Amino acid sequence: MAISTSVKKNQPNDDNVLYVKGLRKRYPNFVLKDISFDVKKGNICGFIGPNGAGKTTTIKAILGIVNAKRGEINLCGNKASDIGVVMDTPFYPEDWTVADVARSLKPFYSSWSDDAFNKHIKDFDLDTTKKIKDLSRGMKVKIQLAVALSHNAKLLILDEPTSGLDPVARDEVCNILQDFTDDGQKGVLFSTHITSDLEKIADYIVFIMNGSIVYSGTKDGLVEKYLRISGDKPDDNIRNKAIGYRRQGKGFEAMIESRAKAEFSKYAPKTISIDEIIIFMSRDKERANNE
């Protein structure tokens, strides 16, 4: 599944299930700029960023839906059929029943297991006679998961599957992903706007902004990298050095790098969530565009 052989350094190793290096894709108003990251065996990688950052374009390139201009995508010894895909909306025809999904898809997978599919259908409480169009949003996610977990996939790629699900259904999905990686041989790339899910289950984070990776590392490392500050009267130092500075009523709020904590100690820096980091980064981009 390699796009080209132009990238030679930092080749994939046995610890990865997915390796992406130097991925580039140009559109008239957007460029995916040299995207590089990997997904390690036994790990869940959270893929985050605001709308339009490049998450879905990257996933489509990995899946071969779009052709990248250059770069390398390597499944690290596995076949393309070893990828299980769960999107926000399934690609199955609306008039297919749950049973039709299995009958229609299993010829494409040499490792398909009817026993595994039937077990997941039972565990997920899915009615095999129901048509796709009659399934709830949560059930549509579950039928995709049932398929993904029934052909011995080594890598699960999820693009916003939990958007719109209630907290109980989202928790179920998160538990399934953790179970999937428990054997230490499989990995998950999980793109979502619901960062509270990632805070519970992600091992590390890839953060994309405006087509570029701005952070790739452990989840804790990202959260520890920044702090939130707020106050009544900002000084010039705040406006010049803070990230995502914003006036709020008569006061302000902003994000700073943790290494500058002493410099901004009078504003009592506080810990920050992944969601807040994305928000402040987006504000900083908007401010830069307006200057």
C-alpha cells in the first residue's frame, strides 16, 4: 500500500501496525503537509484537530480513497484487508439487512469468521433481519464494528464514529477498542471530536492543525505541555506570548506553555484538557489570520 518510494529514512519497525511518512496532498484551498506518524501494536492513537485540519483527508489517503502527491503508507507486513474501518455513516446499501452485510462482505476477506460475526451481533444486540436504514446511529456504528472484528483485522481506523452517540453507547465503543488492543498485537487510529473519550482510552495523540502535525506523542505529554491562565487585566506579555489569547467580558483567558509557568505565575496557571488545547490553538490560528 505504498504511495511512493521517495521516503527512505525512519523505516517502519515490528512494533507498528501502521506507518505514515511524508504524506502530502494538495487541493486548491488546502495542503496536507508532510504528515508523519505511526500506530503501535497494543495502542490506541487519538487523531485530533478542528474541522478542516486534515484528519479525514489523511484517513482517506491511508485507505486509498484519495491519491497523495507523495509520501509512504505502510501496513507493516499486513495486507490492506487487515484494516477494519468504522466511519460516522456506513457505506452499506440502506436496503441491506444486517445478515446481508455478512453475506455480501465475507467473500472479500480470506480470514472472515461467521462465528465471530454472529458472536458480535449477539453481543451488540443487533437484529439480523433489520435493514441498515432502520438502525439507530449507535447500531450503525456497531454493525461496522462487528464487520471490522470478524476478519482478523490488525488495525482499526475510526473516523468520528461516536459523534452523536449517547454516553452509554460511547462507553461501549471505547471498551470494545480497549479489548481489541489487549493482546498487544493490534492497534487503533481513532479520529474524534469527543476528546473525553480519548482522555479515557488513548495511549498517545496525533494533533493536526491546518494540514500539519503540531504534536505527536503521549496523551499525558500533550496535556502537560500547556496550562490555562485567566485574569482581569492582561499585560502586553500576555498578548505577545500567550496562545489563543481572548478577551472575555472585562477579563481574558489564554493558554501558555508549561515551561513559562513561572513567568505567568501571577495568573495562577491551571491544568488544561485536550478539548481546551484544541480550542486555544484554533483561536491562535484565527488571530494570526486576522493580523
